[in-house]
Amino acid sequence: MLIGFEGIEPLARLTMLIRGMRLEGGLIRMGITLLADEGENLTVDATAFVPDIEEYWGNFPAKRA
């Protein structure tokens, strides 16, 4: 189950290596709305990776020295 996305079946299940951490999760399709300062907002379809377990993200992104 994808946290925060109950009832949505992922398009694919995969493991991603992000900053040295292996994160398992799913790819989902969703609409993203870009809010306009002028004119009309724009809604586009997007593919997003959603990790299975939220706490693995820790302090991402890492702080630069």
C-alpha cells in the first residue's frame, strides 16, 4: 500500500537508489496543477514515485557543508 494513496494501484513496483538509500515503492499517475500568477492555472499528468515507508526519507535532502 502506498502511504497517503490508499485505493490507488501503482503502475509499477520498483526500488530506487536515492542518495545511497534503497527505497521501495510504486509509480503512480496523478494530475499536478501549476498555479498561475496571471492567466489560467495549468493541470498536467505526471508520474510520481511514492515510497512505501515514510520514515526512510529521514532528513532528505541532505544538508551541504
